[in-house]
Amino acid sequence: MEKTISDLIDSLATTNIKIFMLIDKIQRNEHTKEDSYKCQQLNRYRSELMNAINKEFNQREEIKL
């Protein structure tokens, strides 16, 4: 990813909020198939962001995609 650390952290925060909102919807059993798919995709994107942040700080990339 070609983003600055601040962009990565901002994207991670935004992604976490989107995931939280979808999980809340899923737990209330008010979700659609698309919501479930979007939640999976956002989780994958979150893992990519976390790996990119870890790489910037020379940490091990342990988050599975």
C-alpha cells in the first residue's frame, strides 16, 4: 500500500467503525447476504491495513488475509 501512516490509521479507524455497524446489524438479525459479504471484505481490508501499519513500524506481519 502506498499510503502514509496517518492515512493508514485513518482508513483503519473508518473500517473498524463500518465493521462495528455491520456486526451490530448482523447480531440483531437484520442483515442481508450483501451485508455479510461486505463484512467479510472489510475484515480482509482491515487485515491488509494492519499489516501495512506493522510493516511501517518494522513489526511482524501476523495478520492472516
